[in-house]
Amino acid sequence: MKKLVLLGSAFAYLFLASCLHADTVVMKDGRRLEGKVIDKGETIELRTGATKTLLDRSEVARVERKKAPYENIEFFGLKARPPIKNGTDGRKTCEQIQVEMVYIPSGEVPIREAQGGALRKVHVRAFLMDRTEVTNAQYALFLKHVAAYGDTACAHPEQPVGKDHTPAHWDDPKFNQPRQPVVGVDWYDAYAFAKWAGKRLPTREEWRLAAGVGSVYPWGNDPQPNACNHGSVRMLDSGERKLYTDSSDGFVYAAPSASFASDQSPYGCLDMAGNVSEWTATLNAGRACRCGGNMCQPAELCRNRTYRFMERSLRSFTTGFRCATDAE
Ligand SMILES: [Ca+2]
């Protein structure tokens, strides 16, 4: 009960703080304008109630941001870090969140571009990889940032105009628990989150290296039921193979992150074989590579090398992501 009261108080605080939230734009002619600031690059949009005013950046001396309501408070056990600076102009861009990352030493990754195609080896430099899939709790911090500041600093240049970063299943209790991986996010959501967090999406080869190149599955070369969050396959009367979720491993949908100790790569990355398939930075003909198995795929398909190119606008309850950074 005490926990519920505390959580209720936190949400009340967030609500009140957001109502009081007001930035100040100081114009070069000395005027001070108050409202909610959305940074749009060459222009700055100032919102006061239902009124939107576009200001030319060349006429603006500076923007004084009110502290975002979620800064410096714990949110589902996570804490937003102070904003990082971007380049020379010192404008606030993205914020980092505290997530455990593991060091992946450089290595050679065997990649087969197409079924039956030639196997080639790609050299991958050392990098850092998130130990776990990005969770709903972490993604919620990103959404709060976007609500306060907009996504201009984080959005991919090809992101569809007017796009909303709210996941497809954000209101569904089957998918929106704080420690479950965020799902129903498209590639543009994953890209923007990674940039906001001061990171990036891993490439397909990096993802493959982090998952482990020495075995077919994290635990060895043979499929093992219930060693990761997988699904099942059913043959229909038509002869078609249909993939579906099941509860044989203890979870019908996405399991809370890091629920399967057996689904652990040689470097300590968790849930790379199963749980949710994960977006990567690798593109081909406008499609993005999605790596790893998921809760809908049978155990034998939840392999380290599983990948598939998907439409970047895909929002599926089987698909999430994790982030990477350069090692230096
Ligand atoms: Ca996964």
C-alpha cells in the first residue's frame, strides 16, 4: 500500500510539475517570452495554451529551459541523467540513462547475405552493447523528454513527418509492464531513443558478434526448449506454417528483461536468442535488419544468427531493440 501511495504521489508531482512547466525565450531586442519551447532547428515554436508562435532563431538571444519535470526523480528505479551537450553550440540534445553495457572485443563475424549465398567474414571493431533489451521504464523517460522538448534533436532525417513515438501497445497491460522490453516500436522510434540516450543502434554485424559467433544458440549448438522466451509453430490444414506465442517457457508474451539466465551470450548480453527480435542500424533497400528470435518463433529458430530485413515502419509486439556505443 505504501508503495502505491508513493507511486501515486510521484504521478501527482509529475502532473503538477508539467502544468507549471514554462520555458523562457529571451529575444535579442530584450523581450522575454514564456511558454513551452519546441526546437525546430531554424525556428523555435513557442506554445502558450492553444497559441503557437514561430520565432526566427536569428532573432533569439537564448532559450532558458525550465527543468523537465522528470529530471532528478526516480522513475521505476531508473534515474534520468543531466542532458549532454552537442557540439559547439551547447544546445541540449539527448539525455543518457543508466543502463548496464558490456564490452564486446573486436572480432570476425560470418554473414550470409541470402539463403544459400556465400559466407563472408566481416571485421567488427570493439564496442559497447546494452546488456539487456530496452525496457518500457526506460522508454517512458524518452517519451517524457519528447513531450517536453520535441524530437528534433533525435529524429532520423527520413522519419515520417508528424510521427508519434508512442509504442503501438503502450496502453496494453500484456505489454506495458515496466520491466518488459518495449515492443510495438518501429525503426524510427528505436533510432530516436538510441540517439536521445547518447547511443546508437548496433549494426547487424555488431549484434551478431555480441550474441556469440562460436555456437548456434547461446547455450550450445542444439535447440533447447524453455532456455529462452520462444513460441511454437503449428502446421495448418492448408500446409502453411503458422507461428504463435505459447506459455511453455512460462511467458505468453514478452518476459521481463533478463528472465532467462540461459539466454546469455559469451559476453553477458541477455535475451539475444529470444524474447523480442531487435532492430539494428543495418539497412538494405530502405528496409532495416531485425536480429534474433522472439516469443512467437519456435525454439529452434531462436538462433544467434537469426535476422531478417523488415519495413522500417513495422510496429509489432514481437519487436524491440537495444543500444550500442563505440568503445572509445
Ligand atoms: Ca531479444
